[in-house]
Amino acid sequence: MTDTSTTDTSETIDYSKTLYLPQTNFPMRAGLPEKEPGLVKRWQDMDLYRKLREEAAGREKFVLHDGPPYANGNIHIGHALNKILKDVINRSFQMRGYDANYVPGWDCHGLPIEWKIEEQYRAKGKNKDEVPVNEFRRECRDFAQHWIKVQGDEFQRLGVIGDFHNPYTTMAYHAEARIAGELLKFAMSGQLYRGSKPVMWSVVERTALAEAEVEYQDYESDTIWVKFPVASLARPVSEGAEPATLNEAALDLLEAHVVIWTTTPWTIPGNRAVSYSPRVAYGLYEVTAAENSFGPQPGEKLIFADALAEDAASKAKVTLARLHSVSAEQLASLTLSHPFRGLGGGYEFPVPMIAGEHVTDDAGTGFVHTAPSHGREDFDAWMDAVAELLKRGVDTSIPFPVDDAGFFTRDAPGFGPDREDGPARVIDDNGKKGNANQAVIEKLIERNALFARGRLKHSYPHSWRSKKPVIFRNTPQWFVYMDKDLGDGTTLRSRALQAIDDTRFVPAAGQNRIRAMIEERPDWVLSRQRAWGVPIAVFADEDGNVLKDEAVNQRIMDAFEKEGADAWFAEGAKERFLGNHDASKWRQVTDILDVWFDSGSTHVFTLEDRPDLKWPADVYLEGSDQHRGWFHSSLLESCGTRGRAPYDTVITHGFTMDEEGRKMSKSLGNTVVPQDVIKQSGADILRLWVVTTDYWEDQRLGKNVLQTNIDAYRKLRNTIRWMLGTLAHDDGEEVPPEAMPELERLMLHRLSELDEVVRQGYDAFEFKRITRALLDFMVVELSAFYFDIRKDALYCDGPSSLRRKAAVQVVRHLFECLVKWLAPMLPFTMEEAWLDRHPEAVSVHLDQFPAIPENWRNEALAEKWRKVRQVRSVITGALELERARKTIGSSLEAVPVVYMTDAVLEEALSGTDLAEMSITSDLIISHDDVPVDAFALREVPGVAVVVEKAEDRGLVKCARSWRYTADVGQDPEFPDVSARDAAVLRELKALGRL
């Protein structure tokens, strides 16, 4: 736009030296991978975290409590997304008048770390069971401590500011003491009990697992249809009458079999009942033809759900004829025989028919084989029927058919230790299928109890650590009641549901998700059969009654505080803690706590115990999987001990997929490693991706997505760079807004509007809304509009020009606002820009968001300029067309003739230099008839433009500003410049600057 070289008409003046051209050391090329580590070191050396705390002393606290990652490896892209989001939130609240103290934390106990140490043992040929437990625990502690340091450095490289010198860890002695103390609160209040229920069990890892510790993968199961013979049919009895005589239809049932379907053949030895549904229509069927000699044969009578009989028949390759309906009352009166009755001297017990809410006619046979040892729904159905079963003389005890290694026990006669080839096994140590299914199927065939068999690929639970399938297995465990009255008319479940209603969820759908989980979840199983963790530090008698003695509890917590939880496993611990109690009566529990109880207790030893924090937290933020994990366990722990949730707001983010929407995996080679992105492009590029994505949903990331963010960052950086260059000429002089030109007042109005968008966006945690608004503003409204228009005034106007002073002042406001608003999201770049502008400053992150004066808001002016910009859009469109035709080069070579037929738009142009706004040397408004070849836009009726050349209008190019004017040559001292530029040169000469 302006000539930066000596013009032909002046041999003595270098006009480029008379211009206020941008000057800055802020480079166009960011070099973030090289620059960012220096800023991290600078923040660490100055202890920026501590300075932030001192600066915020006395302010209202804002606490985002950190959900602890496992300390067992380098961070991945999910960690990066999570920590960046947290850092953006904390920084935004800190810069809006809060004391936003961030204390990072780590989950150190449990299977992930213990599994790593066991892998090291296996590689060295060591046996974990031969190592003293506290020696093994020390190795786990050392392993976790190493990764805490590694991950802490990686989080700080992302730009995260927090108390990394004093984080919280679940393995700290104080934390272990407090976790044990929370468990003892449940014990003392009667919420803790020892029970026997089917839990998800990892044979590979030899421990019970919580729902949060499993993931579902495709798995191919053996499926079988099994015949249970009807053993007896109770005759209906009316009050005061003899049992009725069975009719012919009822007698048919005594010859029938009830057919069940299951995907776990190995659970048949654990069968104790068959469930049906009163809502399903059933019928008695007879086999009329069979293609195979194996399986059901003509004449056999079988009971099915009517909706599933045909499908089941096709599996067995038989033809069925329906004889008559079978009512729910008739089913309830049936007693079946176990298909293994008599095998190994066992299975003599009756198999009752019981009603089950979980039974449908969607798949299978309409009947559900019920093994209370091996399924949650089976267990619930069995327990619901116990009272009635006891009246019928049924033994309601639940067997233990499978041991911790996946072998059948003596409770599975014919398949356990009494089996000729030794006990069959469900799953082996490597997570592979054992021989249990085949052993069961062979016995069913031998006893003519198998109706059909097949295979099914379906979703099946696997341990998220070993990636191997788990089984449901009845084991003695420690539980917390969900539905026991807590003495005030509430239960843990009702408290948790009320707390969910009282919590803000972002996005709102998270509330329904966790509510459904709490509504349906069984009692909370706390025990794990592992070594690395906080023990369930209680003593119990043979019946599972817990010793309730505050003195004992205090001794335990005091020891943990000084020595850590290792004290529980030390020699003589039982006698030490029991004191005067009879040691022979009390058993020391050696199970450890579920690690979700550990992390669910972090609010206690972090929020409650640290004076620099507060309870409850303002925000918990984690991935959406934590509805069943950390959000869930924290909710239950806090509601059980404090009656409410430990948080006011729960925010969830989705998971990061590749650019095609596929889950990232090493096998697919589609993983994005944050360390690689940082090394190649810088952490601020990764942060820009985070804040421009819909993080509430699953996001996509890959080369193309990163390149899009790099391009956006480049535009943003160049805008900041231009502002810094312009502000090199800022003398700090203030121009009152009312004295400014309209264009400057428009920009102040836009800052007022953006201030509202930014603050509301940060409050709503909608970072994409903020970045979209700011990026559009910087690229569209500043670079392509305001800066483009004002370059002439900023470069060419003289020192005394009000227009130039006002523009410089507005650029100053723009810079201050934009850099501070963006600082929480792009801390490295904004720190670099701030220090370039204010070399004496400590850090932009110690500043607050700017307070926008009320008088900057001007809706009427904004509406007027909306119309001005409509007219301008037609003019610039015409100019672009002429450029494309090569009629003109620069827009300064043009003089648009604007044909106005819209009076409203023309009125809006009053007081506006439309030529200046269009960056043309001159402009003519015409009310003549519109030429047929005039340029127009459909969306702006009433405006048309014809572009003429400035030279054709007799205008001459100014050697200093390159504008074409009619007054070039009229000043004898400076004959090759316009009158405006000549006046500026005289002013500079008078100041000794020429």
C-alpha cells in the first residue's frame, strides 16, 4: 500500500524512513518447539505457580479437583486433552478474579502398577508369592514415584501450571491413613459387610474387578440349548379344598422338558433354577421330525416361548408342532430336574421355576438358566425368590463351583477334583478358553440333555489391564450397602440420586447417564485380592461381623500416618492394632481396597485437608467413561460419609479418534502421540486443537486436523505480530472514545461484545465458542477490514494526527484484550507476545482480563456500520473482479462509482469516507441510472458499482503513500506527494525527524 523505497521524483528523501512502518522482534515463524521449553523453565525459575497464589491471596477460591491418572507410563493423547482442558479452565478463572489453585494428583495403587511389577518379575523368573509383601509393595511405590516425575514433566511441557512440587498421591502416608479412615467410617456406620455374590473375576490377575475396570470386546462364545426335564407339577389347591386333579394338558407337562439357552456352558453345574417371565407367551411343542439322529427326536415334548420356538427348532434341525399354551401359573408350579442329576453323586436338588424381570423373548428360548453363582441378574432373581423357595423346602445356599484360578471345585461334581482327568478349567492363566465348556457339553450329550449347540460372536467383558476375558464368579467379598437405611430415612442410593440432581453436568446428558448407573447398580464391592493398595483395615469374626472399636481404629490410622499402609502387613500388626482384644476371635482382613475407593476418597485428603483448597470442589472434569469410574466412586464415597457429592459441577470430554473416526491403536498405526506433536509443532498447536474442537463429543486428530490448526495459528500469530509492530510507535497518548473516528469507536464496541462472549464462554466451558469468535474477529474484522483500512493512517499520518493516535490507541486495546483473552488457551504464544510488548513484565498470566468500559458499547453505531459494510462489500467485490481482469493492480488505482438506489443504505453512509473504507483513492456516489454492466450483489439490493481508473480521472500517484490524488504537485517543497503527505513531511521536519 505504501512505497518503502525512494521514489523517482525525489533524490534526497527516502520516504520509507518517514513512515510509521511496523517494527517488532516478534518473529513471523513461531519456532514453538524450540521456544516453549525456555518459557517452561522461565515459569519454573520464577516459581510462577507461587506468584499466582500470592497474587490471588484473599480472592474467592475456584477449585477444579484433578482426577488422578495412573502413574504407570508416558502420557498419551487422552492425558493431553484432559490436562489442557483443566489448565484452560484454571487459567481463565485465575484471570477473572479468582484464586484458581490447581493441585495435580496421581493414582498410585492397584492393578495397573502391580501388573507392571509382576511383568518385571516374570521376565526375571521371580515368583511374586515368594517375595515378602512389603518388599513387593516398595517396588510398586518406587515404580509409581518414577512415573509421577515423568508425567509431571510432560504435563508441564503442555503448559500446565500447578503445584507440581507438592502434588497429591494416593500412596502418600497421609493419603493412605485418610483412605483407611474413610473405610472405617463405612464400617462403624454399619454400611460395610462381608457377603458372597457373583463378581467379575479376572483369572489372569486373580482378583475381583469393578465395572470401571472392564472393557467390552468382541468374543466368540459356545452357545447351547439345554433340556431340563420336568420332575413334578404341583396340583392347584383352593382354600379349604383338596388338591385338584390334573387335567390332560397339565399331565402333558410332566412328560416335557423346559429348554434354556446360554452362552456360558461352563455355568450349567452352577444351575439352581430356571427363570421365566409372566409377560411372555409360552407353549408346549412336540417334535414331529428330526434331521439328525443326535439331539431331540420325534415324540419329545418341549416348552418354549412362542416367539422363539421356530428359531430354536431351526438350530436343532427339527420340526415342532404346537400342542397348547402353557400359562405363567403352570410354569410357576413346575419343578425341574438338573440335567446332571446323579452325576458324581450330586445335582439331586430340585430346580424350581422362578419369575425373573430380566427374562424376555428377544433371543434364546424365553427361559433363562439361572446360576446365582455366576451372574448378577441370576443372583438377584434367586434372592428375590428365596422366601418362597424356603417355603417349598428348597436349599437356597449358593455354591462356589469355580475357584480363583478358573478350575471347577467340589461344588461342581463330575467336573471338579473328582473328575478322572482332573478339574476342568474355564479360563487359563493366559486368558485362553479352558476345557470346561467342552467337558460340560460332552456330559450333556451323554445324558441326552443337549437340544442344540452353536457359536456366537458378541460383546463380552474383558479386563482393561490384561485385555483377557473375565468370568462371573461367586466369592466372599466386602461390600457397602446401597439400600440400607442410614438412620435418617435415606440410603446410599437415595443420597447419591439426590446429589446427582443437585449437580450441574456439562454436557447435560451426563446427568442421565450417571443417574441410570446409580439407579441400577448392585451393592458396592470394595475388596480386591491383590497386594498393592490400602488394605481393608478391619478385623472380623468368623461370621463376618466387624470389630467396632474407635481405639483400634485410631491406632491403625496413627500407624498409617507415620509408616504408611505397609504397617498393616508388618509382622505383629494384628496384635499391635487389636491391643487387649482376643486375637484368636478376630481375623485380620488382608484384602486391599478397590482403587476406585482410593481415588473416590481424594476429596478428603486433598480438598478437605489442604488449606489452599476447599470442599466441595467447583469442578470435576474427566472423560465420559468416568461416569462409572471416578465421578461414580467419589459420589458414593462422599454421599456415604458426608451426605452429598464432593463436586458442584461435572464436566466430561469424549475420546480422541483418528481422522476417519476410528479408535486409535498401535496395531492400526493411527495413534497421535502428544510428545511427537509438541516436538514437531509445539504445545500451543495441540492446545489450539483442544480449544477449537467439540471436546464434549469424541474428537478427531491426525495430520490434516493438525495442519488446519497450524494454518489458523499462523493467521492468529501474524495478526498479533502486526499489532506489536504498530505498537512500536505507541506513545501512550489517550484519545477519549467520543473524540475518536467512528471506525475506532466501532472496534471498541466490538471488543465490548467480544468481552461478553469470552466471559460467557469460559463460564460455560465452551472454548470453541470463544476461539471461533476471536479467530473470526482477528482474521475477518481486523486483518481484512480494520487493519487494512487503517494502514494508510497508521503508516502515513503525522505525529499530531488524531486519526493515527486514535487508531494506535485502539490497536493497543485490541492487543491487550486479545492477548489476555487467549492467554489461558495459548499460554506460550501470549506470554511471548506480552513480554515483547512489555519487556519489564513478569508474566501475562499474573494479569486479569481487561475491564471493558460501559461507554464502549454502541449498538446504534454498530447497526449503522452493518449497513456501511454491506455497501462496502459490493465495492470490494467489484474491485476484486477488476483485479482478476488485471484492469487494476492495487485498489488505490481505482475510483469506484457507486450507484445508490437504497435511501436507507445511503443515509447510513453519512459522515463516512467511503473511499477510505474501500481503500480506494477516491469514490463517487451517483444517483444516475445504473449501467447494465455495473457490478451488484443479490444480497445487497440498491447498490451497484462501476470501477474507473484513477489515472483516467486525472489523479496522480503520491510518491509517499501511493494514493492517487488531485493535489499531487501543488506543494513546491514536496512536489511528488499529496497535500496530506506534504504537511506530514513538514511536521516531521520541524521535529527534526526528516
